[in-house]
Amino acid sequence: MEPREPVQSAIHRLLLYVWDPIGVANNPEAQDKYDVYVAGVYHLLTNGAGPQEVADHLARLERDAIGVPVSSERDATVARMLCALDLRKH
């Protein structure tokens, strides 16, 4: 198992079950919908991004990649949770 895998899994869970801008968390066929965004978030976190930078990234994903209205409050909440992850955990 690669050391980063648990952190990436935690990012995946937060994106799917907390962020979930299109409401697919309860759809078994769509459990991988946000997988494409995990690496970008992981990169931000490992490069020391703070909550505001992560929230801005989530907002860009909502607006530009997914095409849904931005939820600044949700983005800020999820960003704080993502920034609180222990990146050393494996």
C-alpha cells in the first residue's frame, strides 16, 4: 500500500460525502464521480495550501469543471476539514 493512499482516500470521502456539489453521494454508480479531483486537492495540501486557497480551488471546480453554482460556505467548511487531515498518516 502506498503511503499516501489513506490520505487520498480521506480526501475522496470528504469530496463525496461532505462537498458533493451535485448530490451523488447516495448513488452507488457515481461513487467515483469526484475521483478526478483528489490528486489536485492532495497536491494543494502537500504544498502547504491553507483553507482559503483550497476553498477557492473547490469553487473553481464547481464553477468551471462541474458547472454548478458555487457554495462558498460549503467550500470553506470542506476546505477546513481537508486542511486538518494528517498528511503524514499512512
